[in-house]
Amino acid sequence: MRTPIIAGNWKMFKTVAEAKALAGEVCQAVAAINQVEVVLCPPFTALTTVKEAIAGSKVGLGAQNLYWEKQGAFTGEVSPQMLEGLCDYVIIGHSERRQYFGETDETVNKKIKAALAHKLLPILCVGENLAQYEAGETVAFVGSQVRGALAGLSAEEVAKIVVAYEPIWAIGTGKNAEAAGANQIIVASIRQTLTALYDESLAQKVRVQYGGSVKPDNIEGFMAQPDIDGALVGGASLKADSFTVLIKGALVKFKG
Ligand code: 13P
């Protein structure tokens, strides 16, 4: 079975002091949980502090973005070289980055390659907007995002990537996708595209998270789905108690 992975995307929330406190609380709360991988993705400013706060625990660390160049005159950007050794994961192509900061499948592809070259595991975000969802374009659109993001990557590289299916209309809206429907979309748009690009064995290896209004009261429904291997969580990851419920919710995979 693919190891479940619950990641907290803290977005542009938490000062350094707040991040330190939250990371400490999460580590304590999940100390006894071994079957679920937990990843915290604080803002860049808090990465070092959170790294210290999680030291000695099994909790992993992720950045929320990177630029693809190693170094240079790119004011305000953070390079893969700067994150190497600091983070385990890096979120790439989040819909907020695509929507507000002009990221495209092409830049997402460059970022994934840069991350892998620096031993960072990409969490690749894909997902349709409301108009595309309503027009029935989800599977074709998400499939095209996956193809664009993975262009030129080997099967060995793709096996390291986590894909997060995050329908834009479900992010931060309280309107989560229906679990079985999300599972179907993940199969049709992500696993089938991976099968077409590589093969079935790779498609079954890659972990796929659902993201978008994941909350304590719906986590088990998502995690009970066979093709959903975890969650990428915004709002409910900002408090230790709700985030802990989500991590425990992933244990439903091991029941029965
Ligand atoms: P919410 O959980 O707040 O809907 O955010 C989801 C998300 O964008 C995670 O990356």
C-alpha cells in the first residue's frame, strides 16, 4: 500500500513564533503515529525555525514554492539550492501561484526538474476551476496539467512526486468535492495519464492527495477512497487540534 501523506500548507499565515509553536504542538500530537507521513509547509521565513522545532520527530518539512535557477539576480526568489538539505518537499504549481503569480505548466515543469535535481520531492498541484468543472472539462484539463508538468521526466523521477488534486472551487470555500467523485477524477485524469505516459505500475506507485476544504468531519470519507493517498490541507492545518484529527483520519486506511 502507498503510505498515506497528510501535508499542511500554511500558505501566507504564521509568524516565525507562531510557526514554531504550531510545529511543536503537531510533533507532540503525532509522536505515536507511525503509519502516516506528516509534512508541514510553512512560509519561507519560518522554514529554519520549524526545522528546528521538528528535529528528532518523524514530521517532514516542505517549502511552498521555489524558482528554478540555482542562484542569480532574481530578487525575491528562493532557489532549489537554498532549500536542499533544509526541506524534504516543495509544493509546486499551487493554484494560487498559477492564478495570482502567472505560473504555467511550462514553469511548473521547470520547477519540478529543478526540485528533483536538488533532492527535493515535489508536491505537484493540479485542479480545475468552477467553470471547467461545470462544463465537464475536468478530466481533460487535469490530464493536460499532468502532461505539461511532467514533460521530459523519467519514470524514476515521477515515482518520487506526490500529486495533489485540488479543485480550485473547493479551496478555502468550505465546499469540498464529494469523496467518491474526487477518487474517480484522480483515476481518470491522473492515474490514467500516468499509465499513458509511463505504465500502469508507475501509475499505481505515485501518491495522490486530495485538497480543498478538507476538515475533521470529511477526512475519513476521502481517506477511505482507494486512490486518495492523503490530503493537502490549508485552513484546517493552521491549528494543531484540527490538523491532528486529519492525520488520525488517515489511519482509516489501515482499518478492516
Ligand atoms: P483549504 O484546505 O483551506 O481549502 O486549502 C486547500 C489548499 O489549497 C491546500 O493547498
